[in-house]
Amino acid sequence: MSDAVLAETPVFSVNGLWKVFGPKADRIPADPELTALDPADLRARTGCTAAVRDVSFDVRKGEVFVVMGLSGSGKSTLVRCLTRLIEPTAGTIAIDGEDVRAMDKPRLRELRRHRAAMVFQHFGLLPHRTVLDNVAYGLEIQGMGKAERRARAAEVVAKVGLDGMEQRRPSQLSGGQRQRVGLARALAVDPEVLLFDEPFSALDPLIRRDMQEEVVRLHREEGRTMVFITHDLSEALKLGDRIALMRDGKVVQLGTPEEIVGSPADDYVREFVRDVPREQVLTVRTAMRTPSDGDAVTGPAVAPDATVSEAIEAVARSGEPARVVDEGRCVGVVDADGLLGVVAGTAKEAV
Ligand SMILES: Nc1ncnc2c1ncn2[C@@H]1O[C@H](COP(=O)(O)OP(=O)(O)OP(=O)(O)O)[C@@H](O)[C@H]1O
Ligand SMILES: [Mg+2]
């Protein structure tokens, strides 16, 4: 990523965010004695649940930012705080540099209708409306005229692969098709950022994979910023540019899939990613060594962000170590031993 992109204002910037449910919740974030308690003790002492605890992160323009964690870890609360569907207890949230906590009602409405559209797990479709009118719903709320919104909706319906189904009602669709309608409805308002709260967890595995590919495709084609919540590790690894892993309301690690799998921050994360096929996530950067004079220059070339699994194929096919080539320059060499070391988990934990 270029410096120019890194320097851009993040879409969301979250700092020291807390959400505490329960009586006199406001006092908790400011009281070090209470914040030091673990969740069960805090509940016993105060009757409060700290669903989000001192969370900070940026969502960069154009990235898929995944929030992952087990049930109850605070994912939905966190994403709902972003547009104040849930009121935060403490901390700051900015969208494009604008203070979300300072927004008045009309501004908040505008935020939710135009700038950050949400796709829910249970679709949230209107049962008596056709597919087309469900998709046009957000535009209708915005006050767009009928002909114009139907034309726009038809475009988006086609984009998510539902052409021909415009006149059906939700009950006449499969689960996967319904979720496509939910996705189309969010896309129709052309939001700056899409927020997904476990949108695919009610779908069966094959349809789920289809929908994941749909999200990857949309992201690739449109470069739209997405915040994607899931409790499914393989989904997180597949979709995320970066992943925030939550536990008991805290972010325990924030990094690329490769960083999370290759350098887990603590035993909890290590346990979480234990069964991940490392060779499919880690890149040859982890496995390569500096080229030396004795290295042949005849081996196959692989890119630095090729996966270890891809390099294994190249090395196995050619019978020679592979050269890691970045912009025409050989930056490293990977051989069978180095690659095996990654698969076995004996390679250095370093990314
Ligand atoms: N309105 C509420 N009042 C009290 N506690 C709540 C409320 N909403 C959520 N919680 C608690 O906050 C914690 C985080 O809940 P949240 O729904 O954010 O978790 P999650 O990670 O989205 O879980 P899941 O994967 O099951 O959807 C849980 O302990 C939950 O019981
Ligand atoms: Mg949830």
C-alpha cells in the first residue's frame, strides 16, 4: 500500500470505545478498579456487562475489515455503535473525520441512510413487497421518485445475480437469494461503507461460499469499504484484509490474516488459529531466505505474496528452489525445507 493511501483519512476511526449495559454504566469506563475486573466479577459487583471494552481501530478506505470472535464477544454491539444504533458509553468514533457521537438526529439519519448501510443476518426484508421494491426501499426512504428508484434497483438486482426475480416476494426465494436481496438493498443507496453483521451464518455451506465469493467480487470490482462481522475463522481469513479478533469485549489482536495466523499475539489467538492450514495463509515471505552466491538462477519465480502452498507446487514441479521475485528483483529463495518448516509450524513466527 502506498504512503498516499496510508495517509488518507480512515473511513472509521474508533478510539477508546466502551459499551457497558446495566445500571449506572457511565461510571465503569472511568473507574480503574472496575475496569480491571474480569467480566463475571464486574457483573457480580455492579450488575453491568461491558460488551465493548476500550476498543480502538481504524477502518481504511477500500479495505474489508473483519471483526471476529466467539458468540458474546461483543461484535454486534461494536458494529452497532459505529452508527449509534447502540449508544456508546465512552470513547470516540469518527467517520471521514466527522465526530459521530456529536451528530444530531437528522445527521445520524443521513449517516445510516446514505453513508453506512447495514446487511443483517436475518435479511430484514419486507414480506409483502417484491424483490425490486425491497431493493428500492432505502431509496424510497431517501425520497427518490418511483421511476428513478426502480431503475436503480433493477441495476443492483442484476449486479447481485437476481435478474428475472424482480417481481417475486421474499417467501418465493431461497435463503441465499434472500440474502442477495438484503445485499442489493444495502448497495442500492451506494453507501461509502457496508456493514455486515454475520450475514451468511444462516445459510448452508455451499450457498454461503457463493455469497462469500459475491462479496469478494463486489469488493474487487468496486473497492467498497466493508466492515464484516463473523464468528467463522475461515470466512474471516477469506474475506479480511485485516481482522480484529475480539474476546470478552476487547480486541486481542488486529492484523492481516497472515499476521494473525503467523504471529498469534497470545495463547488464546494461537488456540483459535491452531487448525488453520498455514500454507494457505502464510506467504513465501515467511519461508524465504536471503539469496546467496551459490543459489541457482534457474528456479521458478514466485511473487512475494504467493502463498506457501503455491510455492510448494512450483518447487515440486520444477525440482528446484524457487526465486522470490519482486518488481523484477530476486529478493529471496525458498526451498523445500523452508516450505516444509512453515507447514510443520517450526518456521520462525515472524511476519
Ligand atoms: N441490550 C443488552 N443488554 C445487556 N447485555 C447485552 C445487551 N446486548 C448485548 N449484551 C451482552 O453484551 C455481550 C456482547 O453481545 P454481542 O451481541 O455484541 O455479542 P456477539 O459477539 O455479537 O455475539 P453473537 O456471535 O452471538 O452474535 C454479551 O454478553 C451480551 O449478552
Ligand atoms: Mg452478534
